Amino acid sequence: MSRLLALVPAAALLVVAAPSSAAPRPGEKSEGPAIIGQAKSFNELLDMTKSMVRNVGGEQLYKMFEKEALPNIDPAKLPGIDPKRPFGLYGILDSDVTKWRGVLLIPVTTERDFIDMLDHFEIKANKGKEPGTYDIVVPPQVPFPVALRIHKQYAYVALGGFDVLDTKVILDPKDVISDKEKAALYLSIRPDRMTPETRKFLLAAFSEQTDNLKEMIAEPELKDAFHLTQRLATRWLKLVLEEGRDVALRLDADTKTGEVFADLTVEGMPRSSLASAIAARKPTTNAFASLAGDDYAHRVYVSAPLFADEAQQAAAKLVEHWQKVSARELAGAPPEAIALVEAALKSLKATVESGEMDLAAAIRGPNKDGFYTAVGAVHCKGGAQLEKAIREAVKILPEREKGFFKFDAGKVGDLAVHEIDLSTEAGDPAKKVFGDGQKAYFAFGKNALYATYGPDGMKLLKEAIAAKPGPAPVFDSSSNGKKAAELMKRIMPENPNGPRIGVSWVESLTTGMRVTVEGGDRLKVRLSYNVGMFMMFFGAYAAEAGPAPPVAAPAKE
């Protein structure tokens, strides 16, 4: 069975598709299978893979890929599969699990070629009663039958029973695969095509399985946190099952920049409370959005998902667990150290209970001397008590470490600014980025902690304290490409014996990882990640000794 599944090459290549919009599928109907999906053709996925490696990794890494990987994913190794046509799938759900069916559509060259290919992979297919039908011999541990029908130049592989392949009910490929769908992989779940009994069964199954997981948790606070999360998830799952029209997942990528992304969209039935909730969702903001400025080399935004009471309560329970663990682990420690940890966790608990916990940070510069400064801010309730605990904890440090701290080194408005001087401790990598003066500054506001590190620390601390809220992703790790490339060269000098990443790609890099959430006619959650760094480290790891040939920047299309 595993070998049969291994014949589907799409999964290995999904991360390399071309960019596309997440447009709704045409001719949507409320009748049909509850699950439907498709993937690009083998050739398209392979071409995108090669384009991604060449554009992002550069010629030398591409040559390694061409030598080591391409031979293993050559379409000629799967002679029964037509590499020019896309894949498809659909699934039928029921309140009776024994009636569940899954059908995978694999494009074939000819029936004979496909059956011979199965035989080559030691997958036995016994001829059925009707022409073009087969029973696949599966291992004893597989709890369901697998059947096969060759239909309209596709191999329909059915999991669960042959009845779904009957000529009276089998779906035409054009009813499964749409040429208007541009994503590398598309998967849609249609709650509006499920019977009420099926929805009720799925919700009950979710509750049962999560209840079983909950009982495996021994710690009371962690169990409570799980229960609250379960309650939140169940509430939204029930709403989506009862009022949802479509839940779709699309995997795609931009082969020029190396950005891979997954889009999850949820669409409610017209005039439903789910549709109203999605439409009413406001754009995500960060309380310290302006902190990054226009001169950032890299920035990070984080907004904790504390949008519901259950989420806030679950986070508070996690903090309570950490409080219990820290009390146990710190038994016998100096009272000042215990008080510092207690104050930090008490502050964290109060912050998550408030329902607002944003973080913003950036590396900004370079200044006139060519160096950078790090700056950050995070919501922090109970800052006065935490500040007091820090002062007391520093008093018990050895004299040398105590000398790093200078409390009340300055003021920004009514806020006391404290200094940590690490000039004598900083190593060469830090000096290459931040210069010789390695000083950190921090200050507690009413509801936030502000900190900086670097030559322009006091200047940027003032900007952080005055930071304004603004639009920002839920999570964002973004770079100014040219500055990021320059910083990378300072911190990680290029290995002369290793593969080189095309300079033009590094300078165009803008995103490391990002999560965005948007409302409107449908909820859209996008998770994106840039695979360029992965390729770079893979290339460095796989590098062979010897001089590296010069590499030209990828040509612009």
C-alpha cells in the first residue's frame, strides 16, 4: 500500500509551484462530494522545482540538485503516469464510517503501462469482473479494500470499496479537476454537501478524540488549558460544520523569490452568523507597529492569539503551570532570584489575561558609522513590580556582573531608563554589527517593556516608547533585502568552497516567515515561508572541498 501511495509524486513537489490567486472554483454546486482536490501535473511540478532551485539557490546548488536529486524524480521512472496532466481526488463522507470513500485520480499513459508499472513496484492488481477494473492486493494491516478502474485516461484508485467506481456514479475528471484552479495543490471540504448526521458525527468524533488526549495529561493546569482550547475549537468547528460553505487549502509558491505559502480559506453560507463574523473581522494591528521605522534591516511582529476568553484563560493556565514548576525548581535559590521569577510570571499572567499581548522588534540602521541598533517592545502588565524585582536581583550578583548594570541612567518623559554595558564582553560578531559600544537600555512603561541594544540605543528607545499602533500581520519576520544581505556577509562570511546563493536573490528577499489573517467575504489565513535560507544551509552542508566557480546572478525574466 505504501508503494502505491509513493507513486503519487505531487506531494514531494508541492512547495515549488508558481504564484497564483486563491480564486473560487467555477460552477460551485451544493451537490457532490464533500471533499475534492487536485494537484498540478508531474511536469509542471518538476519544472517549478527546477526553477525554484536555480533562481534561489544559484547555478552551483542547481548542479548539485541536477546530479543528486533529479535522477530520482525522473518521469521516466513512472512510465505508466502521464506527466502532462494533473492529478485529482474526491471523498465521500457519511455518518457511518464504513461508507466513507476516497478516490485518487492518477493520469495514465495507457492501461497496460500503468498495470505494468504497479507490477514493477510489486503492487499486485487482480483483474475485476468489468473491463478496466482491478482489485489491489493490500497488506493485512490495511483495514479497507482498494479498487481500481481505468476511466477516461485516469486511474481511479478507490479506498473503501468499489461501489464508488460504478459507472453510474463515478465522476468525470472535468468534474473533479478545474483548469481554472492555479495552485500547486488544492483541497476543499464542503460542509454544505454533508448530511446533518455526518456533521454531527464529525463533531462527536472530534470531541471523543480530544477527550482521550485530555485524559493523557497529568498536570491539572495543563489539562485545564487543553480543555479550554478544546472548548474554543469545538465551538468554532460546530459553527463551520453547521454554517460553512467551503473550507479550502491551497499550497503554492513564488519560484522567483523562494516564498512558499499555504492559504486556508473559510466561507460561510450567505446571511449566516459565520459569514457575519468573518465579514466583521477587523484588520490585524500591532500596538508598536511604527517601532520598526523605515530603516529596518529586519523586523518581527507578533500578536498573541488571545481573541477569545477561552484563549486568554488557557494561556493563564499555562503560566500557572510554569509558576508551579519554577517554585519547585527554584527551591533553595536566593530569595531575590525567586522573587524575580515570580514577578516575571505574575506579569506574564496579567498580560495574557488582559487579552492584548503584542511584540515588535527590529534591527535598524546603519547609522553614519555603519552600525546597527536593535530595538523592541512588548506588552507587560505589572512592570513596576518586575522592575523592582530586577533591581533586587542585581544586588546579589558577583561584583563584576553587578558592574554591568546602571539603574536610573536616564529618563524618557517620566520613565526611568536603565543601562547594561556589555562593551567588555561582546565578541567580534556583535562588534561587526553593533560597533564597539555594546550598551543595552530598557524601561518599563505602564503596560509595556521597551529595550534597545546598540550605538543609537537611547534615540531608538525614545521612538519605541512613542511607537504608534498600525496594521501588521499576526506574525511577521521580514527583511530589507540589501541590508539583510550585507548583515549576512558580516556575520557569516561566504564559504569559498561551498555553493553560493545568487546575490540578486538575497537582496530581493523580504520575507522569512509570515502569518496573515484577513476577513471579508471569506476568512483567509496565509502561512508563508522563504525556503532560500534552507537551501543556503543545505548547500553549505553538502559543499565539497575545492574552489567554487563564479556564479552569475539569476537572469531576470
